[in-house]
Amino acid sequence: MTADAQYAEIVRRILDTGDRRVDRTGVGTLSVFGVTARFDLSDGRAPLLTTKRVSWKTAVKEMLWFLTGGTNIRELLEQNVRIWTDWPLARYRRETGDDIAQEAFEARILAEEAFALLWGDLGPVYGKQWRRWLGADGQEHDQIATVVEQLRTTPASRRILFHGWNVPELPDMALPPCHMVYQYHVTSDGRLNSLLFQRSCDAMLGLPFNWVGAAALQLMLAQQAGLTPGELVWMGGDVHLYLNHLAPAEEQLAREPRAGPRMTLRAAPSIDDYRIEDFAVESYDPHPAIKAAVAV
């Protein structure tokens, strides 16, 4: 099934059977538990929706930022990526009482290094855990480098995975990891398969990004290990629509899917050398974007 078809199936299931719940944000959700989607990346197809425009460059930039180990939104704002601003902005407003506009807050993050260090940091989120997991003995562990090495040297291993659920550091994170476990599987004919388990998924805003980010990472890892991309398997735990996303979801379901695009990747010397310019998406002709509010 195409990305659009699987997405529509997931959203329709939530709308029709979702359990109405009061969630952490207070907005409320319709939620289902235990969802799977599968994508064949071997022919260059990207799991990129066409029933609404998905900012694939933003999703890939976010993944590249994770790979740097970064945890400060200043690095994202410098690339015009604003998807993480809501959390530090909410903390700033709460702790200072200053009801600053988002644009003004972002401008200060960019202009003032000391302000960015104090208010722009998200805590030990994804990148910190992926690249600098701190063990109880004080030793740092680069999980991504380990995965690349395992793919190259022990491809039949069943232990090629990384995750971000570092229990002692969860309280210090602006948002505990949603896409939390990535596992990889190399076939005997040299195809790299991946499985992503996501504990919590905002189906309207997060899910389209998560599919693209996971696919981009799989392409990079395959290239670094001399493998060809295979299947991407996505598994969601609590998959939900916020109650203020129900109308936008219905609007998207009413649209006719179009032909899916392809993603290509230019070679880079190492996993740390990829830039957004190395990615290209061809034949992407989606319907217009659909706006929906972020629940913080």
C-alpha cells in the first residue's frame, strides 16, 4: 500500500474507533493503540504524503540535527526550522511571566547567545541520547557510530539498534522521546530493513514527519554500510488525533491521493557529513498544506 493509503487507513481507524481521552496537554485526543505501517524503499519511493504538502526538507533537517547531537533550538532556527520552539517558549513564558510572541522569542534566541543557552536548550533529548548517551560510569556512548560499525562488520546481528529512552534523564527533557527505538536488519542479499517503534504519535502533525525522517536515516545508514535500502516498518503505540485536529483530518481524507515521489541521496564520506543539499525529492506534487495547532 502507498503511504497515502496507509495513512488514510490509520486516520479513519482513529476517527471511527478511537478512545476519547483527556491527555497531558489538556486538549484531549481520540486514541488507538498498536498500529503498523510498512514501506518498500528499494525502488526509491519515499513515504511522503500527497494528500497534503509535507515539508520534507524540515523533516530531514530535523533528522540531521539529531545526528549532530544537538539539543538547542538555535541550531534549528538558523536553518529556518521552527518545529521545536513551542516547548522552550512555553517554559520561558511560564517561568518569567513574559507573554512574548513566538517571533520575538525566536529573534532573541538567534541574536543573543547567552539567551539561547539559557532558554533555547531542550535538555538531553534525541541527539544527546543518540550520540552522547551517558553511562552510569560516566562514559559516553555514540549509539549511531556503533550502529554504522555493526552494519559494516556484523550485519547478521540481532542487536543493531539504538534508542533514546534514558530513564534517569527523562525528567530533564523538554519532551521525552516519542520515536524511541530504531532497529536494523540486513538481509543476505544486502538490503537494509529498519523498524521504528514510536510510543506516542500525533497522527496529524507528527506522523508524516516521522515517516520521512526514518526513511532519510535509513537511506544514510544504508549508504554508509554499502547496502541497498529495503523495507521500513513503522510501529505506533498510542496513535492519536487531538480533538482540535478532527476537522483537518476529515478534510485530508476527502482528498484524492496523487502519484508518490522518490527520494535520492548524494554520497557523503561519513554519517556526520550529510547536509540537506544531499537530499532530493523528485515528482512531488501534493495537495496544499493543512494547518493544525501544536499541543504542548
